[in-house]
Amino acid sequence: MFKQVALLLLWALCNAIRVNGEESNGRCDHKLKFNPRPHSVSIQEFGAIGDGKTLNTIAFRNAIFYLKSFADKGGAQLYVPPGQWLTGSFNLTSHLTLFLEKDAIILGSQDPSHWGIVEPLPSYGRGIELPGRRYRSLVNGYMLRDVVITGDNGTIDGQGSVWWEWFTSHSLNYTRPHLVEFVSSEYVLVSNISLLNAPAYNIHPVYCSNVHIHNISVYAPPESPYTVGIVPDSSDNICIEYCNISMGHDAIAFKSGWDEYGIAYGRPTTIAHVRRVDLRSSTGSSLAFGSEMSGGISDILVEEVHLYDSLTGIEFRTTIGRGGYIKEIMISDVDLLNVNTSFAAIGDYGSHPDDKFDPHAFPVLEKITLQNIIGTNITIAGNFKGIEESPFTFICLSNISLSINSTSLSPWQCSYVSGFSESVFPEPCPELMNSSTSSCGILMLELQFYNIIL
């Protein structure tokens, strides 16, 4: 009877998800729809000068204040023409499109006084890098609805080199700013632009719903310290597709709060879809989960991705005191090239915000599926190091072929982990060698079915 049920579930799975270039059922198949804006103004109408030297913060703020009056009239567009538009931090408003024309560059000021200081996020309790407050991001949205940042491949350049120097020399009093941050907002679209040289994160949607990030390029040089591409944080209904991201640290990192602060805030990152992206991470992971994950991370579908020239391809991070969970993650159809460690799940990763964390808050990592993966020039196949008090369970590996460049006799390293595998080369560690196609199949169906019904 069990075998018949398993076969039925596997048949349903095969009909639910189509890979190798075909469409699947995930959040990216549910497109956000925005009506055309009936009103449009140019930033030049508010006195802005695009010479790369004149500070235009007041012009941006005045333009957006003016366009706020059109919120109940179908919204409005702020047009940024070709030029280099130097600015400090500014806030967006609801029912607004920020449109960057080809050869338009919004430049972040390299004077920290032009960025402003804000309180830490409640799910973190302090700045990520330093106790206390943090610098405001360059482009901000707070409690907004129906916001678009798009263009004809215009650019937002954070000019982050000075921030990287200050960070490395420990010269900062507050945590570094991001390029674009949305807080407690919904129905957000970022598309058809380039993001360069962020001081820290490039796009940070936190406490958000229905965020679609489509067809963008994100770049920071390999030596840029802890720069990260896209960071969905305590947010839901996320789509990231057709993006090219090359960062100093992580390319895409899912997060949901830090230790006791994230546990108390209690908002998970859930229902996310990543597909058809090219990711490069010089000192981190192309695709990361955690390590700040105390609110929980679940129901993530990743497919048709290219991970290259990275320290780690896919990494799950947590530590004792985090609490929370990482579960119900499906990653399929992955091409790895020149990656040191293909897969990692680490149970002692990251620091704590203070000494108030609960040492008995053990995180849960379970129901992770990795399937249909090819790797070339890989050094370590997998590094799975769970937690003795809370082992990592239900790790399913299927149809994986990795070309190992190392002469090591142990391409896999495992402790406090258990799972299943089928058609995996090189052969995984014994803890992951339970041959149970039906168990993996049922797990994959659970994950995919959840995405379908949503």
C-alpha cells in the first residue's frame, strides 16, 4: 500500500513541476500587475543637476513629496534622465514608479552625514555590524504599497569603496547602509536596472509581502567586505528571477531575525521562488539561508540557477541560540562551476547580538531537497555539520553529479545529520546514504504542492 501511495505521489510530482527550461508552479508565475502611472515628472523639474558633483538630495525629497499628492489619482512616476545624480538618502512613497533612463546613474554620496541614522530593526535588536543604530539606506520605503523601481537599465551606484575602507579599518560608529531597503511594505517591483558598489546589502526587503525582483544586474568587486546582493528578510511571497549577481560575500541570502530578537518578532521568511539567475560569491555563498534565521525560513523553491566562481554554492547556516527553523526547501536544476564547496549546512555559524540569547534555543533544519545538479571543478562535495542536540534531518539528495578536482578521499564531511540519497556522485557520507526514493519523492511533493496551492 505504501509503495502504491509513493508511486502516486511521485507521478503527481512529475506533473506538478517541469524543469529544464519549462515553466513551474511557483511565486514567479504569479506576476505583480501595476497600472500605468497617469502622471510623470522629471527630477530636473525640481532643480536637480546631473553632473555627478551637485548634491540632489533636496530635489529627490521635494519631487517625491510632490508626487505623494497623486497617490489617490492613480499614482505617479519620477523620471531620472541620463546623467549622474548625486544624492544622499531619500524616501519613496506609495503608488510611485522611480524610472531610471538609460545612462541615468543615481550616485550615493560618500559623505556619511548625507545618509542619516535610524533605529535598528526590531528583529535584530541592534545593528548587524555594531551595537546601536545604523545608517539609513540610500533609497528607502517604509510602510508603502504599490512601489516600482525600474528603468531602461539605469544604475544605482552606492560608491561603496569608502564604506568598505571604513568597515575594514573599524572607523565606523554605526552599521553600514544598504542601497535599497523596503520595510513593512507590499507589492514592490524592482526591475530592469543595475545596482553597483553597495556599502553592504543591495536590496533588503524586510517585513514585506509580494516583492518581485526581475531582470537586474548587481555587482560589487570580489574584495568588497561582506557585500550581499538580495536579502529577503522576514518577508513572504518573494520572486527573484532573471538576475545576474556577483558579490564580495553572498549573492542571495534569506534571513529572518537574530536570536532572541528574531524569536520575539516571530515573522518568518516564507513562500519564495528563485529561478534563472546567475550567482557569484567570492567569499561567501551564492545561495545562503541564515545565519540570522530566528523567525524561521520555509517553503522556498529554487530552480534553474547557475552558481559559479564561489566559495560555497548553497549553504544553510545556523547556531545554538538562534532558535527558529530552516525547512521545506527545494533546490533543483543547478549548474555549479568552479565552486570550492558545493553544499554546506553548518550548525555553529555566526555570532550573537549580545549575551541575552537562550543557549537552549536550538534551531531546526529539516526537509531540504537538492536534486538535478551538475558540478564542474568542485573541491568539496558537501559539508554537513549539524548540532548534537538538534541534528539536521530529512536531507534528500537526488541525481547529483560533481566533478571533484581534489585528491581528497573524503569529498563529503558529515556529523549530526541524516537523510536520503539516490544517484549521487561522488558517493555521499553514510549518514546521507539511506536509499529511499519514496521518502525523497514524498518530501519533494510536499514542497512543490505547497507552492502550487499558494
